[in-house]
Amino acid sequence: MAAELLIKVREEPYYRKSTMDVFIRILIILCTTISVVLSSISVCDGHWLLVDGKVIGLWYFCTLKENHKSEYTTDFCAAEVDGLYIGFIFIRIMVTFAVVLAMFGLEMLVVSQVYQDVYSTRRWAFGSFLVVLAFFMTSAGVLSFVIHLRNFLTFTGFSLTFWCEFIATFLFFLNGMSGLHIHSMTFSVNTKFTQFA
């Protein structure tokens, strides 16, 4: 009896992915990779704002002087902004952990496409959720940076690395929500396919 149960195989209906579905998933993975790279460069470089000969970064404060070496310091009290030191601790935590979450999310997205099994859809959904979570954390970090330095902000003062982080934030949202939407569509199609099979 036990041997018969082991030999018996239950055939379940299987929904084959269309070419468009595969193309969209590859596009989401590619764009997520780009956003992770942009965010990593932005966080590691840290030069986000240039104002009045001063560079305010995530990791240090720099004063630019003519014919002299630039003075770097991790003491943000030199920026003369109240609460900047504590605020930057929060910003660093948010943007750094956002990159880590996005990397794990990207890994789950890739693995879900490389290894096709019963858990592939769950991996895809979990990876997309991590990317959306990275969006919220990055948004919190960027918004906190803007709020703390609102009196010094100019459109031309933002550095290229800040705009990299801004674009990465947008891409995190776009890719994460697109991934969840693709998952919901696939889940509904699988449900209908199972019912009518």
C-alpha cells in the first residue's frame, strides 16, 4: 500500500509562462540591478550636497578652501545645524539597510527565475516585497536628509550621487510594485487554470 502511494504521481495542471511574461520579469530584474548599483554608489560615495564651499555627505563634513587641502571631519557640529548628528545616524541606517534589503530582494527574484519549482512564485513575491520595503527605507532616508538641510537646499547644490539615490528610490518603487502586480496576475491565472483544468 505504501509502495503504491509512493509510485502514484498526481498530475497537476501547470501554467506555462508566456514570452511577454518572461520578458517583463527579466526587465524587472535588470532595472532592480541598476537601482541597486546606483544606490550602492550613492551610499558609498556619500557626497550629497554642495553649498557655500562645503560638502555635506553621509559619512563626513568637508570644507573646501582655495589653495589649501580640503578639511574633512566626522563632526557634523561644524555644519551648524541642530540635530544633524542624530539625524544622520538615522539616515545612514535607512539607506544602508535599504541597499541590503534590495540585494536580498534581487537575489530572490533571480533565484525564482533560475530554479522553477513550486516555491518560485513565493520567492518572486518575497523578493518584490523586499524591494518595496527598500523603497520605503530609502525614501525615509532621502526625505530626512532634505528636511534636516532644508535651509541650505538649492537645485544645483545636489550632487550627482544624490540624484543617483533619488533615481534608485523611484526604481525601487517601480520594480517592487511591478513585481507584486505580475505575481498577482500570475496567481489569478494559475487559479483559473486549476479550476478549469
